[in-house]
Amino acid sequence: MSARYDAEKGDAVPSDYRQVVVAPPPSPPKRANPTPLGLFSFASTTLLLSFLNANVRGLHAANMVVGMAFFVGGLAQFVAGIFEYFAGATFGFTAFVTYGCFWGSIGVIFWPSSGILTAYKTPEDLNNALGLFMMVWFVFTTIMTIGTIRSNVGLFLVCECGREAGGGGAC
């Protein structure tokens, strides 16, 4: 390689210089955003359970919630959380996986074959047990709500409204 530089001509490039074009690395393939699936799963299952709790149209048997809790609130939300993990969204991963487990456990509690509801001798015992269950989720939801304070206002309000409404699976 002969490098000749002619300072008088203003030539500061070697005579055998070749221009090399460097292309940027290829971008990773686009993936779908799992957040809408997780939010829809949470919202629709919460709405159905709220209809039951409000005794809308005379509904009082929790059997209709079981399938929705297992598959929409539980499984779909859990899967959305796993995809949030691969997208690098720690908060979405934590919220969707954890609340997916919440809905799965609600499904088991209200599943007639599990025997959980009939294991309690009195309605007061059952209400106390469900109250303690919801208190655990209230604490977790409060922690998640605190985690959204520095996030966007919409996410904070979703968590805060859910926490105020009962705490079970709000964020």
C-alpha cells in the first residue's frame, strides 16, 4: 500500500483509497404489541365479574365467570405478560402475568368442582376468606399503583381506580 500525500494540493487521502459504504445492521422484525390483549383480557373479565357483583339482570351464580376467568382473564393475560417480557416491558410483564394468575385463582375458587366455596361452613367464613384473598391483592395493586406514579397519567388512573374499587386485579 503506497500512501502518498500531497499537502500542497490539499490531498490528505492515500492514492489507493477506496470508498466503502457501511450499511446499518438490519432492524429486528416487527412484532405485535401484546398490551392491548392484556388490557382487553383484564377489562372484559373485570366487567363480567362486576356485573355479577352488582347483580345485573338478576345474575347471582358465579358459574358464568369461571370460563372467562380461566381463559380470558387468566390464560390470555398471562400469555400477554410473557410477550411483554420478550418486548422488554418489565411493568407490563409483571402486571399481566401476576393478574393473569389472579384471574386463574378466581376461576378455581368459583369453579364448582374445586369444592372451595362449599368447604366453608357459613357464608361469614367464606366472606372472611375471600376478604383476606382480596386484601393480598389490594396490597399488590397498591404497590403496582405506586410504580405507575412516574408513568403516564392514564396507566396511573387505571391502577388507582381499580385499587379504590376493591384492589383485586386492578392494574
